[in-house]
Amino acid sequence: MVISVRFEKGRQVLHSARPWAGSAALLGVVLGTAVQLQQAALWGWPAYGAALALGLLILVQAWRGLGARRPVMRAGAALLGAAALAWGLCGLRALVFLSGALAPALQGQDVRVTGVVAAMPQPGESGLRLRLAVESARLGDRPMALPKLIDLSWYAAGWGRPAAHPPPDVQAGERWRLTVRLKAPHGARNPHGFDYELWLWGQGVQATGYVRAGGRDAPPERLGSTWRYPVEQLRQHVRDAIVRRLATPQADEARRRAAGVVAALVTGDQRAIDRADWEVFRITGVAHLMSISGLHITLFAWLAAAALGWLWRRSARLCLLTPAPHAALVGGVLLAAAYALFSGWGVPAQRTVLMLASVALLRLSGRHWPWPQVWLLACAVVVLADPWALLQAGFWLSFVAVGILFATDKGAVSARQSRVSGLFLSLLREQWVVTLALSPLTLLLFGQVSLVGLIANVLAIPWTTAVVLPLALGGVLWPWLWQPAAASVELLALWLQWLAAWPGAQLQLPQAPLWAGLAAVVGGLVLALRLPWALRLLGLPLLLPALLWQPPRPAPGQFELLALDVGQGQAVLVRTARYSLLYDTGPRYSTSADAGERVVVPLLQAWGERLQHVVLSHSDGDHTGGTAAVLQHQGAAALLASFDPAPALPAGRSVQPCQAGQRWSRDGVEFQFLHPGPQPAGPAPRPNARSCVLRVQAQPVRPGVPGAAALLAGDIERAQERALVAAAAPLAAQVLLVPHHGSKTSSSEAFIDAVQPRLALVQSGWRNPFGHPAPEVVQRYRQRGIELVASPACGAARWASDAGRLHCERQQGRRYWHHLIDEHEQEQR
């Protein structure tokens, strides 16, 4: 610590130098921002403005000498002032951004919008995804204010377009006039699920919707090209050129998949990578290499600085003008920023450029700070630029990796080692240290870690950075280089596929709570630090809570029901003390995405669930779309369904029919099918009429009081409801999964009166085109005093038989960027 001397009123006073206060201030920026991100709702601007002014006042006083005789006091004041400043600044930014949100009255309205395509469009099997920078909008003859950025789907069929009618070729930078139907950003909210609304918030998008391009709607108009978004135009041109050159009709499957990887490495278009390849990359722990990550940007900056420095030294005039190291440092950062901008300016690339720029400015200023201060400076700069990066897993993985490398760096290699062997051993050690330190953090964030990651990265990192990436980037100037780039990707894929096929290539554990996960992260850091082994081994006990964690389960005789938020579809998890059953698997969103892969499987992995039964109520795609993904990860589960094997099911899977009268008991909880009965002779009934109706009943909590029950009714309609009532089936239940998502063809008065639920759950999509739940159905439940809860407003709904209380994921984990649906908005959907 630097000690300076000054005289005050004739006395000599020793005081701590400002770096202590500076470090505290940097830490305060991170902590103040983190606190603000926990707010469920934003406060008014006076509160944030007062915090901003107070923080500035405290920082000025700390800098001018507050507590000069007590360095701890000065550091504390700097910490508090910076935290208040960051808290107020983040809140004000959020308020300003939220002021441009979509007006609720415009949801579901057909608005005529003029705007410029702000990013390269993303083609898909169902149409086109594009981002539009709005210039003007009109509702009828009235001008309207819309958010600055909106995300649109331009479907190939449906929504007013005839079948097999693809959208036109749309280029970034073009100006279009479109008729669109918009809604507020709204995503599924599930335990351990992806926060789509936070992602859109970070992208600056405040409305989503689709293009109306048929029927009575005014046709889309291409108004011409513009000079705006030139980088996006160049990115799209390069991406399309890669696809045209590599993914030709004559190319085999391996070459077409390699083309997607090359396009992702050059332009940052991660959607170009095949879903199966992403799975291999995750299992082998190399996913960070296949996107524009901090590693790529840093390597590019290092190579650019080395080349620029070598060229600069060739000119005496340039060296006299500016020293070569300074020119190389500035040029490397600028070229890295240009590469990051060309690759899409993703959040990881932004973080890396800001970190490199911060360190470069520090060096150019002639200051030599200890590594913790440099690390804190980079963190604070990134957080000030993008406060919501604190909630992204990549932020923590990047900064923990950088911090551990700083802390364990031993300097130059031994003089006895050759430069090649020393570099190889240094890289190997760094990879080992980072793997050891990040494995607990990866388990905390994702519930899984690659056990072959170290072996895979030893070859994948140098091969990707020294062979694949230079060839892929060189193809921008010489397109013929994309062919060897794709060939090198294919060779790497063979290596990774072989490793991914190893037994136990990936460790999956239930995701531990925050306290256990943080303890494990500390344990991993202790093991990785340069300490005596006697001290390092103290990190092992800190790992145990996370490694041995098991999520709590219901008590014997009781059950828990979780109605997942899967959009317009159905998926319900029922758990007892040692048994798990999944009722339906959710919808298929597209040919490459479904609720099983996106929602159900991640939840089962995060909770460490092993399904004993999967029940498919009937064959409709909104109930069976995720079946293949679920059964791929839960191969031991027995399958019960009301239909014979269909294309939705994996080949060779045996199916046991569900029939009325089937009963079984697990951990004291009774399961019983009430429908369907024997199929009568004649034409086969509609799939809805054959829905499996399952009743689950717990043991009594108190003597003389029947145990709580839940009724899962599938998509039965009025005829089946009447038959169940007439047969005096045991329908009474505290919780009812509303039949057919609240369609007006179901939930008859007699059926509701027979069930007499206290709680009715509707699994439906936000602003779905079917109008579920129907207003008349909602009214029937409300007239009887039954609490009706729909998944758009609740998210995943969790109910326990012994407690009888409903827990809504959207309400419990609410943050101010989440869409909150009020009763009026729900009725006006």
C-alpha cells in the first residue's frame, strides 16, 4: 500500500493513498447496481435522482479528504457513495427506457408502421424474424408512438397469408412499410428457466409481434434501401455468401453443418449452428469457442497488436511520432472493437472490448495498479455500460475466469524451458486452473459440467483459434478460404463427437441453492489458487453441499403439482416423496424447438428428477410436442397414452393405453384414470374426446377430512364431461386443470359443480389466437367463487396438497422488466 505524507496545522499526518478508496468505489458500483436489479418495481425519478446527488456528494467529500486519518472511513464513504450513485443511475436509465414501452391500448391492434430493418433477418422454417427500427406509425388515420425497436415474425403461412407463400427477401438497412400486430414482451416464467423478457430488455426491444400480409390488410411495401446499419448489411452479405458457397445442394450434411459454424464464427449468427452440434459443444465444454466470445476478441486484439507493433517498428518516423507499444495497444483495441462490431456487438463482445479498453487506458496513463484493482475497474466499467449484464451467466464466467488467471499467474516461464514447451505447459496449466475454478460456478448456473472439457479444450482451443478462426475470417477477403475452414470444422467435430459419446462425459446434478453454490465457488477458487496444499484441501468441504444437494420433496402421503408455463399447450409435473409423473409434454414451437427441450428437460435436470411415468392425454401437438426430447433424457419412464404410437413418439417406444379404472399408489398417494372408457364401435372419436383424465389424491392431513385432490382433465369437452358426471365418477378435487385450456366447448356448469374446485388452472399462451380462456368460461368460474389462474399472468403454478397454497413463478420472482398482467389487460386480450 502506498503511503504519502502531508502536513496539516503543523502536524505530520500519515494517510492511506487514494487507491484504497478507489477500489472501494469500484466495488460500490457493482454492489449498488446489483441491489437495484433486485427491485420488483421501479420507484419514481425523485428517489433515484436523490440517490444520484447523495452519491456524488459523498464521493466528492471522500476524494477531498473525508476520513484522511482513517483510511477505512474514507474507503467506506467511497463504497457507500459509489453504490448510491450506481443505484440511482441504473434506476434512472430503467425509467427512461420504460417510458418508451408499448401502450397497452395498442396491443392486438393492426398498426401501419414505417421503419428500417436494424439487424440481419433470421430465416427459419416458419418464415422470417426481423428487427425493425420504427420511424413512424399510424393506427387508422392517427399517428401513434411506438417503441424504437420491435421484433417481428413474418410467417410463411397463416396469420392472413396463404399456405406455402414465403416472405420476400428482406435485407438489413431496407426501409419497409408494414401492417403489424404487436404485444408487450412476454415470455415463459419457469423455475430455472430462460428469462426472455430480460433478454429483450438488454437488446433494447420493447414490443414483439408479427406482420399482417394478406386478406384485407394493406400489402407490405419495400420503400428502398438506406445507408443506415451498414455493419448489419455487411454481416448479412457475408453470412449469405458463406451459406451459398458451403451449403450448396451438392454438399453433404457434415459440410452444411460446418457452414453454420463458420457463419457463426465470422458474423456472430449463432442460430446458424445446428441444434445437434450445440448439444455436442455443451457436453464437451467448448460452446464458448463456437460463438463470438471474449476469448476470440482477446485473441484477435493480441494478434492485431502484435502485427501492428511489428509494422510500426519498421518506420522510424512513426516510432518518433508515437512509441510502437502505445500504437500497438491502441490499434489492437480499436481493431478488436471493429471485429466485435462486425460480429454483431453481442454482450460478451461488448464486455471484452470494454475490459480491453479499460486496461489499455490504464497502461497508457502510466499507472501500474495491482491486479485486483484492474479486475475491479474492468467489472465496474462493464456494469456502468450495461447494468443488466450482472444477471447474465456469461458475465460471471468471464470475470471469474479472468480473476483466477490474474491470481494464479506466476509470470514468465522458467528459463530452462524452451519457449515452445514453456508456452504449451503454461496454456495447459491455465486451462486446468480455469476448469477447476469454473466447474462449481458452472454447476451453480447450469446444473451440469463437462467432465471431458479439459481434454476437449486442450485441442479445441488452439485448433479453433489458430486454424479455424483465421481461415474463416480470411474468407471475408478471399472466399475460397471458407472451404478449408469448413473442412477444419469437420475434423474438430469428429474429435468432439467421439468425446461426447464417452460414458459420463457430462456430470448433471440438481442445482443447489445460492448459499451452497457460492460455497462451492469459493471452494473451487481455493483449490485453484497458488497456496500450500494443506490450505488448498480446505476447499474440498466447501464443495460438498453443492455436490450432495437434493431438492426437498413432498412428505409421504402428499404430492406437489407444478403446471409449467409452456405457452399454448400443456405440461404438468406431479411429485410425491419418491415418485414423479409428467402429464403431457407441451407444444412444438418449430421443427427445431419444442417445450420438452426448452422448458421441461431443463427443469427436470435442475431438480434432479427421474420420471417413472409420462402420460400423454391425447395426440394433439400442443400436448405431445416435447415428447421426443423428454423421452431422450428420461428413457426409463413408462409411457401411458390414449392413442397408438404416432410420429410424435420415438420409434420403438411401447405405449400402455390409459383407461378408466386404472389405479396405482405411490408413497401413499392415489392415482386413478377416470377417462377414457372402452371405445364404442363406429368411427373413431376426435382426439380431444379420448383425453386421459387423471385424478391424484393425497392422504388425509387430519382425521375425518379427505385428502386434497387434483383433477387433470386434458382436452375433454362437454360430451365427455356429461358422461363423467352421469357415471358418478369421483370428480371432487381442490385443484382442477381446466379442460381444453378454457375453451368455450368445455367447463360446463354441471362439470364444474361436480368437481367443486377451489383453484382452477388454465395453461394457455399469452394473447393466443384461440382466445383461451373464453370470457364465458371465466365468468362461470368467477360466479362460483373459484380462483381462476392462467399461466400468462402466473407463469409456472406450484401447488402442494398439504399446504393448499398457490405459488406463481411470475409473481414470486418478479423484476421491473417483467410484464405484469392486470385484470383489465387480461380481459382485453
